[in-house]
Amino acid sequence: MTWFVEKRIEWIGEMIRVYGFINREHIERMFDVSTPQASLDLREFQRRFPDAVTYDRSAKRYVSN
């Protein structure tokens, strides 16, 4: 895993902790990455921390548990 991915994963965790939610667009804007890359980052975050977030389909974002 690259340093850049690690930093994005750390940032996702921090945003979840501070705001209680995150979506792909937040990652895309902050790091200037594509939608598929933001999706991969969120998937990796969920793989590492399976109990940290769940996807809220109605709000189209990941929310803290």
C-alpha cells in the first residue's frame, strides 16, 4: 500500500471521528482523486475497520457506528 493511500485512510478515519460521516465526494475533493479511487479507499477503510462505519443508502454516505 502506498503512502498516499495510507494518508487517505487516516483522513477518512479522522473525518468519521469528527463529523460522523463521509462520502466519496469528500475524498475526491480533498485529494483530487477519481470516483473509483475514492471507492477503493472507502472499501479499504471498511476492510481494516469493519465495525467503524455503515453505508446509509438514503443519505448516500458512510456513517459512524
